[in-house]
Amino acid sequence: MGIHDGHRQRMKERFIESGLKSYNDHNALEMLLFYALPRKDTNELSHILLKRFGSLQAVLEADYEDLKAVDGVGENAAVLLRLIPEISRRYMERISEPKSGFNNISQIGKFFVSKFLYETDELSYAMFLDNAGSIISCKQISKGIVNATELSIRMLVEMAVKYKAAAVVISHNHPNGLPLPSAEDEQCTYTVKSALNLVGINLIDHIIVGNGRFCSLKTKGLM
């Protein structure tokens, strides 16, 4: 038995009994690192990571290369830490997608809040829906500031036709701010809506996500 085995076993038993609520961020990170660094003192390393990046959230949002550059982390731990937000996002997407199709804007907004979980870049997505409101596909369509000049309208329309979509929802995030629509967002919405109308496909909404919340341009009367 290694020097850390008894401590690790006690932490695992504590988690099994009471879950993560009895752990502070340092303990949670320490335990997570058990599974990538079986022979290292992950207590000390978790302190180093939290000090370096500032918070548990920042550690999980850090780039792979930045994580790997921390002495003692290495490839396995860096991959594990990057995997956590990706798995979390996929899990939240799955549970926020209704089995019988979307019935209202609130459901769609919650789906996109999950879609942008942990994202630090500004991205835009298009959700293609059938007549029942079920997702045919949800694709990233751009990266960077979203406006009518940067968004490939032609590509979006071609994808909607390819998927035989009855309706489309577009969405983008404000990673460092509130989900408040700008004049560019409104213009983008108008341009996309007009282009889709030409092929008989309805633009249901433009959802903006920021700070864990969403704004519907349709609800705001901006489309």
C-alpha cells in the first residue's frame, strides 16, 4: 500500500456516503486528479492549480496546453480536466432535450444554455427542426462575433434544405457578458429570416446565451 492509499480510500468513502457537497473545491479537484495521477500527491497539485488559474471553474475552462505546462500535471491529468466540461456539456444537452420535441421557447433556451456550458469562445449554432419540433441536427456555423456579414447565410440555407428542416433556430453566446441583443444581432436575425423564407423554412428564434441565462429575440419582439 502506498503512502497516499489510505487517504485516498477515506476520501472515496466519504464521497460515496455524502457526495460532493461535503468537499470544498480543493478537495474535489484533489480527488478528481487521483484518477490521472495514481502515484502523485494530488493535494499539493490541486493547490497549485487553483492558485495558478484562480478558481475551480477556471481550471476546468483552461486550455489543454496551459494545463499541461503546470509542473506535475502531464498529459493524462490535462486530458482528464479538459474532459470534465465536455462531458458535463454533453450530459446537460441530453437531459435538456425533450423526448417529444420542443414545445416552447423556454425549452429551446435551456437547451442552448447547456450547449454553451463552459464555452469561452463566441460561437454560433443552427438547430434544424422537423414538423414535430424534434431536432434533426444542431451544428456550429461560425466562431467569433456573430453578425450578418460573418455568418454564412448561404451555408445555413443549404444545410436547412439538406436536412429537410421545417424550422430553424439560431443561437450564439456572449461568453463574458449578459445575453443582451445588439443592433448587429437584430440585423443578423432579419437577414437569416429573409433568406430562409425564400426556401419556405421558418426561423423560429434567435437565442442569445450569456452568464448562464438566455434571451429570445422573438420574445423581445425583435424579429
